[in-house]
Amino acid sequence: MKESINNAFLFNLVLIFFAIMLAMLIGSLSYSKAYRVKNRLIGILEKHKVYDYNAKQEIESNLKDIGYKSNPRGGSTCPARRGTLLQPHTTNYRYCIYENDEAKGYSYTVVVFMYFEIPIIGGFLEFPVSGDTKVIYDL
């Protein structure tokens, strides 16, 4: 009897370890996708040198091509950061762009989100991933 209880404990321990490793794998895949999206958005902003209609259209197109998750909650609340929030007015995706005044120009801060959908409780978890562009000089 003692050995069967030991085996059940060991089996539960292996299952918990497997669940933790699976969660870490899923988390790293989601983080790498959010990181790739953030880098694409930064590249687009540095290419256009301004966040305007053309930059927004290219961002939306790239997000669609990458397969970035659409705005699951329909909200567009952005976290408080330094700089001026440039709110995407009619966006299908949740991302935030902030314009920061620098000494000789300006830069942008991009915030995208990692999403985890938990089907058992029917909820979403989201974690922000942010990055900054290089300083774009005013000439």
C-alpha cells in the first residue's frame, strides 16, 4: 500500500512539472510573437519618421500578416507612460504609440500586448511588451 501511495505522489509530481514546462513554452512563444510585432512597429515608425495615416495603414497591414490577435475585448485603453499618447482611432488591433519629446527631436514608444486566453474561466490575461524608437531628429 505504501508503494502505491508513493507512485501516485511521484506521478502527480511529474504531471505538475510537465504543466509548468508547458506553460513556460506557451509563454515564450507568445512573448516572441509580441516581441516580433513590437520590432515591426518600431521599424515602420522609423521608416515613416512620423505616425500618420500611411504609417497606420502599414502597421494594420503588418499586424494582419503576422497574425497578431485582434482586439479581444474591443477596448483601447493604454497604460500610462511618459509622452503623448497617439491613440489609434479606429483600430482592429490593440497597440499603443506614444510620442516623446527629446532634446533635439522626438522618439516613439510602442506598447503591444501578449494575450493568454484561459478557457476554463473564460478570461484573458494580457501583459504589455514595450520598446522605443531611435531619436528622430527635427531638421
